[in-house]
Amino acid sequence: MPNLTDLAAVRDICARYDFATSKGFGQNFIVNAGIPPRMAEACGAGPDWGVLEIGPGIGVLTKELALRAKKVVALEVDKRLPPILEETLAEFDNVKVILEDALKCDISALIAREFPGMKVAVCANLPYYITSPILMRLLEAHLPVENITVMVQKEAAQRITAQPGTREAGAISCAVAYYAKPELLFSVQPGSFFPAPKVTSAVIRLTLGQGAMQPVQDEAGYFALVRAAFCQRRKTAANSIAAGLCLPKAKVMEALAAAGISEKARPEQLSLEDFARLQKALAERH
């Protein structure tokens, strides 16, 4: 089997299959031999685990997952890659590559079908352009998953793992903290990829079932409020929520007061509990 972190071997594979990496698919293959084992270890995969990988590329992380897990299912949207993966993963009989878009397929049904009786983790080198949509899709689906361990742009990693109520927080921080315990594990320099991106990356782990607060009854309404609050970060929460939810500002101000939140508060100053109280106050005035 070729060394998939050796740049010469990667170039040879790409040349033999007439394959060029696609910016449209956000393809940056890992060529630092130390990274895939660290990611595979971080997701905790063991002999009784199933692992869902999103965007396997040419299989460098897939190989490390297959060495540890009972079964690996890799979702790939680029139809040029399955023939390459058939070669690079030929030694493994516990890997299944499915040509499907992770943003469109029924992941809950896939997990039930492919990983019966197994603990499940998601582990992936995510394309930067779909980081937030993929994470939100995985989290909102309430999947029976132990953790989500992914490589993302470092700036996104810092935002995703920021604590709600701090200056760095955003809508994605609040959503992630609601569902999971987020951790930024380690940074990865641009030279660790082929082709090299222009930015530093980082690996994060989201441990499911360890969210920062009790679930709310109306999750859709709760997250609509959070998104509205952060849609105009430079404004006060009152102005941003009124604009984002198309509500009279007076009604929003009343709800803020009822929830015990300052009318001058900015969205990044609000905790998850603040948003929950505010949602309840707004619902009572609807």
C-alpha cells in the first residue's frame, strides 16, 4: 500500500488517475504522517466502534480509523475518488465508501443500518466551506454518536469552541455548547496538507451529551433567536433580535426586561440560559 502521507506517492496516485484536487470540494489532503493517528486516537475508536468519516479524500485518515475501529463508513461526494480509495484501502475489509452528500443523506438511518450495536464516532478532515452546515446537521439530528472529532480552519475552531457569554462567542458557539462539550485539541500548520491552504487548521472534539444546559422545549425557536441575535454583531441584542425576527423593538425590550437582561447587552454577552429565558419571555408575548 502506498504511503499516503508521502507527497511523491500522493502525486503519483493523482497522476495515474488523472486526478486534480478541487477547490469546489475543498480538497486539502493530509501529508503530515503524525496527524491522522492523532485524530483517530482522539475520537476514541476501538474494536467495538463504528466510525463515520465525511470526505475521506484518498484515504489517509480512513486507514488509521480502519486500523482501530470495527467498521468505517466514509461518505464521499466526489465521484472521481471511489476508484482511488479502492486501491489505497484495498487491504481493509472493514471500510465501506458511500458516494453521497453528507448534507443531503439520512445520516440517522445510515448509522442505524451500518453500525448496529456499536458505539459510534464521527471523524473527518472537513472541507472548510461546509464546516458549520455539517456540524449543525450532525448536532440537530440528535444522532447516537459519542463524539465528533474534526479538522477545521483554526479561526472556525476558536469560534466553535468559544464559551457563550465571551467576546469570541457566536451563534455556532452557542449551538455547539448546547449540544456538546467542545475542545480545541491541537493546531495543524498549512504545510501539513497538499495542496497547502493559506490558513492554519485545528482539530476539535465535540463530546455529545455533555451540553452546557438542559434541553429547551422549542429548539427551533431557540436557535432562531440565537441566529437573529448574532446576525448583526455590532448592534445590541435588542436591535439585532428585533431586525432578525421582524419583531417590534418594544416587544423585544419588554422581553429582555422580563428575562432580567440589560437592554444594552450585546449578543456575545448572553449565556445559553439568558437566551432560554429570553425565548420564553418572547413566547409569552407572542
